[in-house]
Amino acid sequence: MTMTKPIRHFLQFSDLSAEELSWVLQRAAVIKKKFKNYEKYHPLADRTLAMIFEKASTRTRVSFEAGMYQMGGSVVHLTTGDSQLGRAEPIEDSAKVISRMVDLVMIRTYGQDKIEKFAEHSRVPVINGLTNEFHPCQILADIFTYIEHRGSMSGRVVAWVGDGNNMANTWLQAAELLGFTVHVSTPSGYEVDQAVAGIRSNDSYRVFKDPMEACRGADLVTTDVWTSMGFEAENEERRKAFADWCVDTEMMRVAKPDALFMHCLPAHRGEEVEADVIDGPQSVVWDEAENRLHAQKALMEFLLLGRVD
């Protein structure tokens, strides 16, 4: 009797163990080196990735599409008009049909419940390209970028300045798994919800009212736009509430001298970050953006093929 391998999904950062994440990050380095050396590497030949976008994105589309082609596979791109998860037909039915025709599905949508329901009825791995609650592929790329520049994340301090959003939730999961600490500073009313983040304890993060104190002694300072996609109606209200949470040169000065700055992009200079910071010598945002490509290629390889030599 043949044993079928259990399907692995990446719907939130904690879906992989610390050891599996370490493996994927190591593979990302190997795959990136092959890419830089123009070395053909097609482990996913004859495999097809379906990308379902209910939230638009430049980086997510380019990194997944280019990555799949570079690994020898093919891509089917579906937008809201093409797929309409849960509207044209039940999500369960869409999942059952689409997963019979492709080998891997990436979904970028609003509620985490949608992607969880799709995965529950999928015959192939499902990857979270972003939901309101989590952004695991971005944090995978961010950690890969930090390791490239400064080595292991273990014991480090990450300062999160801004909205307690999907990025913040995912950083908390990563800290609990990989042994570092997150200093969280958000305006009142925009805090991280530990229950939504899905972490077991608050040992891996500390909350600071003053963003300057959150950045003090940090190894990495990171932020995101004040108004995430889907919350545009709150834009003016948020602009006032977040006025003191702009990452500036003073915040970077109180961080460690070799601290890095990251931003998942797109960025609004003069809002969540000063131009002098994002365009300055401590910023690694362009490496970080590129590394979505390499980290996701390693992730797709792992979900489809397991550990490869």
C-alpha cells in the first residue's frame, strides 16, 4: 500500500517548525546563489502554480510568477473577476476544482478564514500571499535578508513601529519560533492582539508606548504603511493617530549602531518613515524586496518536494 504524503500549507508563519523554517532559509541561500550565477535549476518542471488575487500586488505577483518560471514551472493568474472566492461559487467548491488542475495555490485575499477554508478542501499546498491577519512570505524574506546581512536572528531585538497589523502579527509568531524578541510600539487603539497573532505567551515580545524606547538597542527597526489595503476609509484618522510613529533618524540613532531598517513596501516617505532612513545606509529594503523571490522559491520547493539535496 502506498502512503500519501500529507499536504503542507503555509497559511501563517507558525505552520512550519523552527527546524523546517531553518531548512527553507538555507535553501533560499542556495537557490539565490544559483540565480545569481545564471545556473539553470528546474526542480518544478511540469508543475503549475495558481495565483488568486483578491488584493492586488506588484511584488507578490512578480516574485511568485517569476519564481515559478525560474524553477521550470508554469503559472495561472486569477484576479477577483476571474475567481470571486465564495461569491460565484462556495470556496469549498473552488478549492476542490482548482486543486485538481494545479500543483500549488497562492492566495492573496482579505480574511484569513477564506484561505483556511480553501486549504481545508484543497488537494495541493496553499500559500498565504497576504491576508488581513498574516503576511508570512514577507517575514520569511525579511528574516532571510537579516541573516544575509547580520547572521542568525537568535537573541536579536526587532523594533516594530506602527500598526498592529498582519506584519506585526507575523513578526510575533516568528519571534516565538526562532528565539528573538519584538519590541512593539503602536498608537493607542491599534495594538497587536495576541489572540489574533496566535502566539502562546508574551515572553517573546514587549510593548512600548514610546516608539523611541522600542527602538533603543534594537538590531532591526521595521515598519509598514499606516493604512493597510482595505482600511482606506480610516486614512485621515490614522494619519493623526500615527503622527509620532514615523521612523526617523533619531529612532535609528538609538538603535544599535549596526541596526538595519526594513519596510515591506510600498512606502510613503514622510509618513511611516523619513526619506533619510529608507534611502539611508542602514536601509536594506531593496535586498528585502528581491528576497521575496528567493525565499518563496525555496518555500515552493519545500512544499512540493520536501527536503532536496
